[in-house]
Amino acid sequence: MDALSGVRPRRSRGDLGQSAPAPGPAVPPLSAGSASQASPQPWARFSAWLECVCVVTFDLELGQALELVYPSDFRLTDKEKSSICYLAFPDSHSGCLGDTQFSFRIRQSGGLRSPWHVDDGYYSSRAPMSLQREQAHYFGYVYFRQVKDSSVKRGYFQKSLVLVSRLPFVRLFQALLSLVAPEFFDKLAPCLEAVCSEIDQWPSPMPGRTLNLPVMGVVLQVRIPTRVDLPESSPPKQCSQEKLLPAPVVLAAVDQLDLFRCLQPVLSLIQTLWELLLLGEPLLVLAPSPTLSSEMVLALTSCLRPLKFCCDYRPYFTIHDSEFKEFTTRTQSPPNVVLGVTNPFFIKTLQHWPHILRIGEPKMSGDLPKQVKLKKPSRLKTLDTKPGLYTTYTAHLHRDKVLLKRLLKGVQKQRPVDVQSALLQRHLLELTQSFIFPLEHYMASLMPLQRSITPWKTPPQIRPFRQEDFLRSLERSGPQLTCVVKGDWLGLYRRFFKSPHFDGWYRQRHKDMAQKLEALHLEAICDANIEAWIKDKSEVEVVDLVLKLREKLVRAQAHQLPVKEATLQRVQLYIQTVISSLPKDLQAVLCPP
């Protein structure tokens, strides 16, 4: 369960701290038909989307300083505050003038925390694994402004607006910042208060529903996908039964950025990078700016979908991060993390890392940017290292030259970026699905047969995953049957078994199958003649049955098991039937008044 620090009292809306100005204008509630009722507690709807909003400014004496946290009683640890302050500003050498948007991800510190937002059982049971709330990390979505200002001692206005959330909705929150931040920099706190009050009127995130999210006179329209959605080769078009004026801003996705735009420099090596990500290899991404760094890392980590990315990743990371020593130590192997940085100092510090990707400044011409090439790590130099992928890794799969030609032709013909992204996304999706399908097929064969599940016995166990048995099954059901890409698939699977992604995939599939077994067992109980079973049973056995049925009912509801509501009602009826067959004194014990 997502959690935050301490059980904290809620203050009235508009409390921006001691230096807060008067409350902003009231915000009308959402129109009827949006999907939420009155909030059970202050900021319940707001907290379904965001943990808090931070304002970071530059102080001449302190450097980056946290000017504001809203709601003001949201508790961040000192370590989290420090991380947000440093990550909210580009590294000094980046020289980002004007407005800059980027993202970061930090580890939650301070141990377990009590629940802060509304219960998200509905969301977590229906959202894809890649869109689950983070339990141990926060995402930071940053809008940084640096402009000349003679009224400031340093000669520059420098301030960042940061949205802190556990949801990986990078496209939605960047769009939100694009609307809010420019207005905030002009009007400051009153504007921020009004916006947060508007967000507190939004319906909760609901997979499968088209949501209209009003803010500052604009309606952002989004649809959060569900686990059962079929993968799309092109962005789905949104629709709304409400006729909204003005027309809503429709976002094709809540999470993914334009894949083609982000990955243009590395298209020729996309399959090598896909393999490195699949195997959970440590990868350093050095880019000229926080924007390019964070977009490249987020795009790369999305390449494995629908497989959940189970390793750590930091879209933007600096030497001031609290995990700097942990990631840069040479006393142990590099951690399984994708690290996005802008400071060339990291090349010297992380020369022992096996894979370093340096990307150059983006080209403005209509041609495909100069492609990053494979280079030997021995050619790494401090500061002036040229763009390239510095690694000794040899890819198991052959490069798909047809894809690169199609994308290059699309650039020459000025094909829309979203169509280019759809082509690239479909290729990566087919690659991942071809790799995962044999694993899914073999895993399904480990499930006990439904006819072996009987109502009055513990369900049979899921058989163990035997790697060699799986590898032998590839001859008749391997990825070569569904994928045009050729190569050493067998060698790739052997290395995959040692990666965090295999462990994460296996644990989730085993959990899903175990829950399915429980659901089938409940259905078998409902199909049985319970009255006939209890006729020749002792009171102890009957009471034991009541307790077990109650336990199963609680588990089914608490763990959102795939059980029909009618089945749960029948189990409840069975419990009542069994209790009514017992003597009055036992009935009183099992059903106290």
C-alpha cells in the first residue's frame, strides 16, 4: 500500500504556511457524470494524483532552497527535501536558459509511512503493471525557469515548480505543468492554491475510463489503459459523451513520451539497448541537458512493455544525490540501474561501469540525427568523450535493418512523429511479446488442471519452474515462430534467467496463478452440495469449515481475487447455512449479537 509519513492532521485548504497569502478563488466542482463522490477526507482526490507540489528557488546564501510545499502539512524527510532541491535545478554547466522541463525519481526515505491518499485497490487491480503507483519512490516532474532579471542580485530569476507523485504519468504531468507553471511564475502562491483546489475536484484515476480534468480554464482529457487492453499500434483517439467548451486537450497517453523523438539518436542500436535493458544491465546515459537525459531514460525503460521494468532507474541524477556513493562505489559490482546524468564528471567516476551511452546535442535539421555507434570502453575519455555506446557487450539478436530503413524513409517523407513512434513502438512490442510468449506458455503448463480442484481439499500446488525444461520447449514454441528477428534466442534466455526482470516477472505470474487457484477453489465450493457434506460431520469439522470459508471470503475481497460478485454472495450464504445447522450456543459464538 502506498504510504506517507506519520498520521497527520489536515489543515484547511489554502494553508500555504506562515508566509502564505490569502486564499485564491473558489473552484467549482466537476460537472455531474464525473466519477467521484464527496471526498472522505481533505485532499483525498488531490492525493489520488499528487503527493504534493514543491517550489524550489535559488537563495544566494543557501543555494537551492525549498520555498514552499503544498499542502503545507505534507511531510518530507530532510533527505527527500535535499534531493528535490538539487534535482529541481539543472547542473550548473548545462546552461539552461528560458524554460526547461524534465523528470526525476528519488527513493523514499524514513521507513514505512501511514496511508496518505485514498485506498487505490480499484486502481492497482486494473492498471497495467507499468502504471502502478510506486511504493518506494517518488517521481518529480519539473518546470524550471531561468531568465535575466536585473532586480535580482545574481542577475537571474531562477525557480522551479515540481509536482511530486507516485504515478509515472510523465505526459499528463508535463502537460499540466505547461499550463500551470508560466502562470505561477507571474502570480505565485494564489495561483498555485487555486490549481491545487481544482485538482482536488478531479475524479480519481480510473483505468478504462475517459477522464476530463479541468484546470485553469482548460480541460485535459485522458484515458488510463487497463491490463486487458489490446496493445495499440497507434495512439487511441479519445472521446467524451459531454460536449465540453472549450474543446478538451486530448492526450494520446498519460505516460509515454513520443518514442521516436526521444530515441532518434540510438535507433541503429535499439535492439542492443533493448537486450541490455531486458537483462537488467547497469547503464549510464550522459546527455547535454536534464530534458534529454530524463526523456532518454524514460523512453528506454518503456521499451520492455508490456513487461514491467523491475530495475531501478533515475531519469536525472546529480553528484548531490543521497545515493551518489552507493551508485559510484568500486568495492562491488555496479547496481542494476539506468542512470541519466548531464555532468561529464560521471564518465570519470563510472569508468568501471560496463555500458555507457553518451548522446550529443539534438540536430534541428529534418534528417535523422547522426546515429550513436558502438565503441570500446577503452576509448572513453574524460569530458570530451564523443557520442557513442561504450560497451563490450555483443548482442544476441541481429539488427532489424528493415525497421531502420522504414523510419529513415519516414523522416525523408516528413511522416508525422506520432506515426513514426507507432512504428517503433510496434516493433519493440512484437520483440518483447515474442520473447515473453514462450515463458507465458510454459508457465501456464505448470498450473494444476481445473478438474483436480475439489471443494473439500486444499488446492494442488503450482509446479516448479524448471529452466532446462523451458529451454527444451523452445524448439516447438520458441520466439522464432512469431518474430522475424534472428539470432541466439537461447543464449538470451539463459542470461535473462539471472536478471531482476525474470525474478519480477516470475513472482507476479506465480502470484496471479495462485490467486486464480483460490478463485477456482471458491467456485468449486459454491458448486458443491454443502448441506449433504455437513450431514455426517462433527461440530468441530463444521466450525472449522465456517472459519475457513470466512478466511477465504476475506482474502478474496482484500486481494481483489478474480471472483464474480455472485460467487462471493453464495459463499456468504453458505456460511449462514452452515452456521444455522449448529446448536444455538455455537451459533451465538460464531455470530455474536
